[in-house]
Amino acid sequence: MTDLVPLLLTPGPLTTSESTKRAMLRDWGSRDGRFVEMNARIRRRLVELAHGEGRFAAIPLQGSGTFAVEGMLGTMLPRDGKILLCINGAYGHRMARIVEMLGRAAVEYETAEDTPIDPAEVGRRLDADPAITHVAIVQCETTSGVLNPVAAVAAEVARHGRRLLIDAMSAFGALPLDTREIACDAIAASSNKCLEGVPGMGFVIARLEAIAECEGNAHALSLDLHDQWRFMERAGQWRFTPPTHVIAAFDQALTEHAEEGGVAGRGARYRENCRILVDGMRAMGFETLLPDALQAPIIVTFHMPADPNFAFQTFYDQLRDRGFVIYPGKLTVADSFRIGCIGRLSANDMQDALAAIAATLAGMGVTNCGPVPVARRATA
Ligand SMILES: *Cc1c(COP(=O)(O)O)cnc(C)c1O
């Protein structure tokens, strides 16, 4: 065993800075005035990232990102509401599962995992069904890495007088989501993706007028965002034990996000990471699932090589031993694996990862990194 700490080329949890990790070395009393201040600062910064000052509130919630999505759907969707779920991957399907468990009325508009949601089709579905009150969409579907046209979908939803809920989990902080231009009721994300904090906290940035109407909607006390919001506004405290160390790390991570130039700066580094990765992998013969125009600079899906010497588990294990953790595929349309561009990773780290990949493939005797030809892929 080696104690080499690998870099995480995954969609989260991901590699965090030394200073963010160090911010966790102190215990906080949850009623300590400085902790209360830190919490207020985090909430204010999150609203600023969405350009929602005076119109939106950030409501943090204990747990992973899914807790925030479940809190958002359960709280914002009235019991007699009906939601149109835009699905093109596992996270869209997860929202459908949540809504089903909530017992709320839902309809699904699904496209293939490599195909973005079509705003015009959303418009047609809304025309056809006046009972639909809400629409939900995933900004970057982490299953494939595809970017959905959230702004155009938001415009359709607004034109039809319906309300939009956005799972921006894997994009928030790196891709713009400006609530002055994108009409929505709520945005869900978490501490441990593009904001580069540690896992343990989700949050929802909710439109004030919308969340104010949501009393009594929620199905679960711990996921009731209206209650969490009201309590936090009144007392400055969390209702239940806050993840104090996660919050302290997140405060530091948000400072570093601002120092990097905010959403524009972080997004630029990730785009460069993505470009280096895709160029380098293509040079080795790998093919990406998505054309560049549909690819978000978050995580890239590659087709499995057809070379008989290639075995994913061996590739994965040997790459980890060289200091890089990648991610298995989650697609139903193709045999694939994924490599993330997010987290505290530099251009140099991406170059090092490519060198480790080349060395690993050479060691395995893989000479052809191209995928199984499409004609033979169909039955896979
Ligand atoms: C990561 C992610 C989530 C939440 O996943 P957790 O494992 O609960 O943190 C939700 N939606 C998307 C698009 C994601 O990438």
C-alpha cells in the first residue's frame, strides 16, 4: 500500500485545496456568533453567485446534493401541482423517482442520454397540458456530461406562465446561471462540486415570493425547505445540528472561488482542463460520446476501447495506483467511462493524468483506443 493521495477526476466528491481541508481543523459551536456570521456569509455569497440579491434566498440543507433536490421538489411543488420532468440521464430519472415517492402528479419528457432537452418540445408539452404547474430540468446531466439549454427552456416555461426548478448540481459555480435572465423558482446544488467544498451540505437558492407560498407543502420535516428558511431567517441558526466542519470548509472554498474570479474564472480553468483532456485522449485514439458543441466542461464520457487487451477494472486500478481516480460509465446507450475536469485540478494535473493514462495503456498492451464500430455497438 502507498499513502499517495490520488487526484479525483470524478464528478464529486472531488479534490479540494489544502486550505479548504485545513478549515475543518477547528470545532465550532453552532450558536457561536462567529459561526452564525459565517453561515450568513455563505448564504449571501450563494445568492450573489446566482445574481439573486433581494429576490432570492439560499437555504442550506444537511446531506448530499440529492437531499437538496428532494427538498426542492417536495417543498416547491404543491400537493395539487403537476410537474413536467425533462429527463436525459440518471439525475433526471432520480427526480422522477423522488416525485413518484412524493405521490405528486408528473409527466416525463425524455431524450437519449447524448441528446439535449429541446426547448420547443417543452413548449409543446406545456401547450398540450394546461394542468402542468412546474417544470424541472438538470443543467449539466452528469451521466454523460451533456449541457442542457436551461436559458431557452426557462424562456419557454416563463412564456407559458409555469414555474421552473433547476438541478444545477454539477454546474453551479462554473457555468453561469443568472436569475436576472433565467426565470426560475429554485436552483439546487451542493458544497462538493464546482464550488470545491467538501461533501455534506446541499443548498437551494429559492425565489423569495415562491418559497413564501410553500408552507405545508413538504412531505418530510427534515427536508422542509420552507421551515428551514423561516427558522434560519428568524434565528440565524440551522433547525437541526449543522455540519459545522463542512460549513467552515465551504466558507473557505467560496473565498477561493471569489479569488479565482468567480464563475468566469472557475469556468475558464475547467474549460481549459476539459480541452487538454479531450485533445489528449483523442490524440491517443479515444472517442468522446458527445460532439464538442454539446459537451459541458464538467465531465467527459469516452467510449470504451475495442482493443481486446483493454479491461476497465485493470485500467482503473492502475491509474489509481499512479495517482488518478476516474469514474465508471453510467450510460445505457454505450459502454463508456468518464473523466472529470472539476475540482482543484490544474492544466498540469490534466497533462500528468494523460501521461499516466498513456503509460497504463502501454503497460496493458493496448494499442487501439478507438471504440467498437457503431454497427457492432447497437446490440451491446
Ligand atoms: C451529483 C449530482 C446530484 C446529487 O448527487 P449526490 O450524490 O446526492 O450528491 C444531483 N444532480 C446532479 C446533476 C449531480 O451531478
